Amino acid sequence: MQTRSFKIANMLLYAVLILYACITLIPFLWAISSSFKTLAEIVSGSVNFIPKTFTVQNYYDIFVKEPLFGRWMLNSAIVAIIATSCNILFNSMAGYALARIDFYGNKIMFVLILAVQMIPGQLTIVPSYLIMKNLDLLNTYASLTLPMMANATFIFMMRQFFVSFPKELEEASQIDGLNRFGTFFRIALPLAMPALAAQTIFVFMGAWNEFLKPLMFISDANMFPLTLGLNTFKGQYISNWNYIMAASMVFTIPALLIYVLFNRFFVKGVTFTGGK
């Protein structure tokens, strides 16, 4: 009886999950379909997943007729790569220091990092703008990357990861002659791949999708990331939804690739061993 009830519960669970997946997937499929439609078909109000007039003209126009589209993609890529790389390094180093180095003020620093997580990002946007303005960094890559070079949430995550890191591995590395930096970069960091993969996915997607900071810090169209560039396709009286849908599909590709590349590290656990 228990087995039968368990099977029924599993079937209901899978049914709910499949329904939720369909609800989530339908808007995405509609966006893909709309990227191959004409503007007239999109604004007609008809809901159809198969375009009546299939066209790739939208993709041709955004890449060829919009001279800044390639530059916008490059800007987004530069900001996302720099932000992700810096976060992986700085968050991991800070987390390792808080977990393994007993320095003066360690506990206070950890409490402050926890407190920073409670502050909404919207509250810091105006002070960040004033700082960038005083440093004459508006309309530069620095204004977009500097505020995103470290993240309190991921410092906390890496600290919690390294707290459970086996001390025997560190002791073995010290016997082999490695100093603190050698132990971190050659032993601890490579074994932290699951945590680093999760961090990479979230930080890259956050930097790639960032809209508010570029809106505040960037006014030169040549420095727009793709999030701001997409906004230029919307006018006061008419919005080019065909271009917006096509550009949105191009916009999602890098984030999907990052997820596919790091997903296997993200979902698997890590097994520590003291053997060489």
C-alpha cells in the first residue's frame, strides 16, 4: 500500500513539474518564434508559434543595419568576463582568508559581510554614481566593472565551503613545501570547482543581464552594453518588437553556453581525498 501511495505521489509530483516547465517554456518558445516573424504579424495580436511569414531579415537587420549591435555585444562580454574573473578570484581569496586565517578582526569582518547582504543594491546606486562621477569614470568600463568585482553573498558562500575543507590536505601541502598562497592556488582552489562553477554561473548572468548600473553610469551609445542597446529599439510611438525578439535571442546565447559548460560542475558533489 505504501509503495502504491509513493508511486501516486511521484506521478503527481512529475505532473506538477511538467506543467510548471510548460508554463515557463511557452513564453520562451513564443519569443523564438517571434524573432522570425515580421513586425506586422507580431503586432496583429495573433498567438501562433509557427510564423505565417518566416523570415531571417530581423537577424540580418540587427547585425548589418544596426552598426552598434556588435559593439554592444562586445561591451557586455568585456564587462561580464572581467566581473566574473574578478569575483572568482577575490571572493575565493576572501572566503579562504575568513575560513582559514585567524587574523585580528576576522569575526568582525565576517559580521560586516553578512550585514552587507542585507542592504538592497538599489540603495547603493546613487552613492556609486557619485563616486564614479568624482573619479571621472562615467562612460568607461571601469564604472561598470569596479562595483561588481566582489560580492558579499559569494564571499560568504566560499567561506562556508572552505570551513569544511579538510585541514589534512593543507597540512600535507605544507609538508611538501607549499606556502599559504601555494596551498590556496594549487590545492584549495582546484578542489573548490563545484562552488566556483555555481559562482561563475550566477555572477556571469548577473553581469550580463545588468541594466540599472549601465543606465546610471553610461550615456554614450558606443559604451552601451546589450541590455541598454535593446532598449533603443523601443520608441515613443512604435517599438520594433521583431528586432527586440531577435536581439533577445542572441542575448540569451552566451548565458545558456555558460550554464551548459559549468552545469556538470554545478550539480555534482566534490569528494576530498588525502591521497596523491
